[in-house]
Amino acid sequence: MTEEKRIPVEKVLAEYEVLRTQAEALQQNLELVNQHISEFRRTIEAIEKVERLKEGNEILVPLGAGSFVRAELKDTGSVILSLGADVAARRSTAEARQELEARVRELERVRDEHSSRLQEVLKGLEAIAPVVEQIVAAMQQAQLQRGGAEDVRQPKG
């Protein structure tokens, strides 16, 4: 290949790799955002269940790895809510629900933005894929014509 043809080929391959990397990153981000949304929704649901309980009720508190401890509810009207950066504050259950619902809405907005961007990137990949396939096929053909058989190892003996 001449130097003139090599630059566009390299540019196309580089662009394809950038788009592929962006698509992977966006998909990973979407998975994380969806996990956070699910966690917030489960927390909202748990708060709603606590609101229906009476003080003094016995509950099971998860410790992790399928382990629980029995506990007695002392206050069903408030929760300790994480504010981030290892900071937490006491909130009424209603306030906590509202804050968590606001976080869910913000994450859903972020998810929509990421989804839109991912669709744009996937369209770009789809548009460039036939060119990349042609380049790869041409490179393989050139390799064969240059004596690609040299890559085939002969048995020692």
C-alpha cells in the first residue's frame, strides 16, 4: 500500500477502535446507573415497609452474605440517609423517600442521555463496519499474496 492509502486506512481503523471503546464504556456506565436505580428503588420500598410497622416490632436486619440479626424498631418515623462522601443525616421517612425519588429521577435522566449517546456511537460503528471489514479482508489478502504460508509452521522432524 502506498503512504497515501495507509493514512486513511489507519485513520478509519483508529476511528473504529475509538467508537468501539466508547460503546463499551457507555454500556458499562448504563449498567452501573441501572444498578443504582434498582438499589434506590429497593431502599424506597424498604422505607415504605418500615413506615407501616409499629415501634417495638421485631425485624431482621441484613448483615450481608445471607446473614441477619434480630432487632427491635425504636423509631419508624425517620431513617439515616447517606448524603455521600461518608456523610449521613437523619431524615423523616417522607423526606428520605422524596430525596431518593429525586436521585432516581436524576439517574433516569443520566441513563437516557447515555442511551442516546450509545445509540449515536452504535450508528457510527454500524456505518464504519463495512469499511473496516473491507480493510481487514484486503489486509488478509495481501498477507496471503506476500506468502502468508510462511506463517504456517512446519512440523519438526
